[in-house]
Amino acid sequence: MNIRIFRKAKGLSQARLGNLIGVTFQQIQKYEKGANRIGPSRLAKIAKALEVPIGRLFDTSASSSDGPVDGEIVTDLLITPYAVQMLKAFAEIRNDHLSRNIAELTESLAEIVES
């Protein structure tokens, strides 16, 4: 379930999403973690509040110009701090060469930090 990804992409807090659909932020936390099941009517409210088709909340597959990407890994990556912010900024870059260089630079920085 991709509720957290779409919520963060819309810039909504858990409390704000909860207010929009009539539940507490704790309930949103449980939905995002998969601790509680989401009924069909509640799921429809969440999709409407996030302005996405219900099916997008279940989409765990993704692909890129580099080939297929495992959806669960993408989901895990997007909930890390600043990931959505980075992705939004990166998507604004229209130069493929520059995008590739930034991706390689970021990978290099990550390797340096790991060692």
C-alpha cells in the first residue's frame, strides 16, 4: 500500500489526512504500516483525499529507463527522510546528461559515507 508515498508527495501530514477522511493520525500511521486493514469505503476516501485512483495505492511495480525496479524497494526508499523532496527536485532537471551526473555523484557520496 502506497498511502505514505502519496501523502508525502501531496505535502500532507498524517493528522491532516486523518482530518480529511475522519480518523485520527494514529489510525493513518497504522494504515501506512499495514497494522490495520482498510475497508473499501475508507480506502475510497483516502484515494479521493490524495487525488489518486484507488489502483495507484496498490501499485507495487515500477520501471525506469534503467529497467524494472522492485516496487517494495521503491516504497521503502521513498519513505526515507528527504527522498520525496529530492525526487521532486530531480524530476525538474530536463537535461539527461546532468541527471545522470547527479545520480552518479549521489551514488559516489553514498559509497563514501558507507565506508
